[in-house]
Amino acid sequence: MGSNSVVSNRRMPEKMNCFDLSPNSNSDSEAEEVHVLAVDDSLVDRKVIERLLKISSCKVTAVDSGWRALKLLGLLDDEEEDKSSSSSSDGFEGLKVDLIITDYWMPGMTGYELLKKIKESSSFREIPVVIMSSENVMTRIDRCLEEGAEEFIVKPVKLSDVTRLRDYYMAAREIRSAESGINVNKRKLQESFDVCTASSSPSSSSASPPSLFSSPAPCSPSSLDSPTRRPKMTSLDHILI
């Protein structure tokens, strides 16, 4: 490999689009600003990646350690919170991001350990994670990709590297949008069902309306299923017969 190489964990989509930085680029999937969490203990490298991401029209939150990143994402338990007590809180716990890009070798927690924590989380496992390193070590690259990293970029990171990452975070955003759309449609369908139920049976307004998504109540036996009842014969009927 050369001095700057990239190893990817996924096949890139057939259609590869470059960043459109024009003011007319306002499609629904790109209307919201992309948010990237950048993690690197080197101030110089952190400033470089932050600048490249901002050139690519991304919102960037940059931190200097894996512990700090987990704290912002809200992924620290009580014991781990004590280990990172040196990090001051800035009110960003539970941060929502579209992409996480982290250096591999950092004191306290490596980028590989941060990657494992993220992939073990039910909330963030679908978020693309990209690893950066100044060292081109194949064993290190392989285990990061096996753990779920999207790419492994050998520093120095270039603008073309950042631009190429667009398809990863856009795919993750589309998955989240689809999931939220399903929940919204389900809620709207239930609301419409409730309105129809209330308007069709005004006399039973005091009873709670049935749920469209609940199990149906057992049906009562119909008249066809009931045994046939014969009229009771009186003494007058005997005489007439």
C-alpha cells in the first residue's frame, strides 16, 4: 500500500455521487445537516479532519478521547463514568450523529475499543464508523473491519477520503428515516381508525375505541351456529293436529 491508502469493509453502491455543495441541493434526504463525531487525541489531526468535514458541509463535534466520545453518546455506565470523571460535562450527552470517525491509537481507549462499544449498542450499532491511523498495520486493519468498521484510512486524511464517506452516512440516515416513517404511518393509521370508529358509533362514545393493532376480540356465536329452537306445543296444538 502507498503512504495514503484506504481499506473498505463494504462494496460501494453502483451509483456513486459526489458532494453537491450548490445552494440548489435540497433533496429530502440531505435537507438536514450531516453531523459527524470526530475523535482524535492529536490536536493537529483533529483540526485537519474537522476542517475537511466542514468543507464538505458537515456539522462536526470533535473530541480528544474515546471516553469523551462515549460520554457524549450517552454510552457510559456508572463504572466507566468514574473512569472518565476528568472529562467535564457540556450538555451533549445522548448526541445524535450520522458518522463517527476516530483515530486508532489513543491513550485510555483505542479506536478499536471505541468501535466495539459502539457496535455493541442497540442505539448506535447502525452508525457508520471509520478508523484512521498513521500506521499501515494489516492485522490492525483486518480486526477493525471484522468488528464492523466501514473503512480504515491511513493518514494523512485527504478531502477525497472524506467525500467518499458520504454514501455510508447517507445510507444510515435513510435506514433511520424509513424506520421513523413506519412508526409515523402506523400512528396516523391508528388515529384515522379511532376517528372512524368514534363517528360510526356515537352512542358508545364512553367506551374506549378498539385498537387497530390489537388482537381482535373473540366473536360471539352467530344465529347460524346456534342450535335450532322448536316452538313449544300447547294442548290446543295437539287438538288441531
